[in-house]
Amino acid sequence: MLNYAWLIFVPPLLALLINVFLGRRLGRTVSGWLGALAVGLSFLVAVALYFGLHSLPAEERQVTVTLWSWITIGSFQPQIALLIDPLSVLMALVVTGVGFLIHVYSVEYMKEDDEHHEMDVRRYVRYFVFVNFFIVAMLILVLANNFVMLYMGWEGVGLASFLLISFWYYKPSARDAGKKAFLVNRIG
């Protein structure tokens, strides 16, 4: 099962792509629940990884799943690989479990907000695209096997944070908070 750890990324990525290309046609309710279902499926994959990892002897509970190798520069050859160990699987459970709860809450919250502000379907769908992107980036961050993957996950989380914080861009406070988050993530 551990060799299929990459499956944890598939549901939220698929929901993200479906919402990008078909979200307006699906409508508010379906696009929101699609995102929630996808993260729920990723949580189930994380649970399977947990039990698969803990079925191994203690000294074998650190598994590297290499997906492919990138460019070769001299002796430097970064790999796209996942580190499956007790800490990374625990963090994947936290990310997907809390992410699922956030999605469920967001479906209801955005529905209520829509009643007050007449939100366009595109904006509603965009929100769930951003949240799914955040989940994927966070999973890359916590399952990274090397600094290249860690950096990719960190940058993805930073971008997703900026997009989510400044989602209500017509509010000056949201714009300012988004800029601040972006600068803090870039500069420190």
C-alpha cells in the first residue's frame, strides 16, 4: 500500500481540475461538496497509509516512495519522492482530516454568505479551487522527501494562503492582509 502513497494527491487535484473547468456548470452546491468529498477520500488514503506503515516492524517504518527523477546536474539529481514515516503520515492525517472539516464548514458558510452578498458562481467555485490547492500544497510540504519538494510545498502553501486571505479582494482589509501574508512568506 505504501507504494501507492501518491494516491493521496489524486482526489483533491482531480476536484481542483474539475472545478476549474466545469465548476460553473456544476453549480455552487456540487462544486463545494466535490471539494469536500475529495479531501475526505484523501483522508481515507492517509488512514490506509497509517495502518500500512504500522503493520511494518518498527525499524522499517521509514519508506521513501520515488515517483520520478528530475534533471541531473553533476552529481545532483533531485527526485520527486515522498517520505512515508510516522510523523509525515500523522501530519497527512491532520491536514486531510482538518481540511475535510474546513471544506464541510465552508460549504455551509459560503452558502450563508451568498444569501447576504449575492456571490457569483465563479467566485464560489474559485474559493473551493483555492482550498483544494492549499490542501495539495500542504500535503506536498508534509510528505516531502527532500528540500526541493519541501520548497515546492512551501511556495504552494504561501500562494494558496495569499489567495485565500485576499479572497474578498473588494474589502481593503482583505487586500492588505493578503499583501502582508505574501510579504511575510517571501521575506520573513
